Amino acid sequence: MFGSLAIIYPTPHEGGELTLHHKDHEWRFNANSLASLQPSHSLAYIAFSNDIEHEVLKVTSGHRVTVTYNLYMVDPVLKPEAPVITPSLKNTLNLQVALQGLLKSLEFLPDGGTLCFGLTHLYPITSKTELWEMANHLKGTDTHMYQTC
């Protein structure tokens, strides 16, 4: 996946800001306040790449109506000019060191076992989707964990 697109309808509501996090930066997208500046009802929209972690804050009144799309690149193998988005090397290395230390500990899973990591983002997958098919479409912390393992 290359990114996401959110279209926010001009419904009356309070709260529901979209916060975006990338590296040490945070941005807030307040569609409701943007729409209130327009002379007539209008849609608000935002697009962002898949290495941007995001969160929708609590709607405190009214209804926030949003349509969200996942954006995909078409056949990246045939388009070498397509940008490649990679997670922060520093975060991945820190995670690798922590996981290696845990796995070396004799107290961790002393009788063996299975170590699992849940995905933090939703993906359009089925029970037949292979891991290798997903690897280039992971987002944010899911990418970090995959690269660490």
C-alpha cells in the first residue's frame, strides 16, 4: 500500500481531529474547523503516505462522516521510479536489540513456545494471503516489527 486518503463530509460535529505522527513531528487535521471557514458546505480531504501513523480523536458531539481509501501503487516492479518508503532505521535497530535480548534470556519461554505480534493497522487480506504478499504493504509499526523479525 502506498498511502491513505480520507474524505470528511461537512456534518456538524465537535472533536474527531485526525492526528498524524511521523518521526518527531505531529500534525492535527481539523476538517470541521476548515469546513466552517468556507462560504458553503464543502468536503475536506487529506492524503498521506503509509509511513505516517495516524489516529482519529474522540468525537465529543454530533457525527463525523468519513470515507477512507487505501491507495495502492500499480505494479511497482514495472515502475522503478516509484518511491520506496522505509521506516526509521534507528527505531528498527532499537527494536532488534530489545528483541534479541529477550530471545537470549533463559527465563523467556523456558519451555519453548510461539511468539506472535498482532498487526496495528487493518489490511485487505484473506486467509489465503501469503506473508510475502503483504511485506511491501505494511504500515508504520507493522513495518518495524516485520523488518525486526
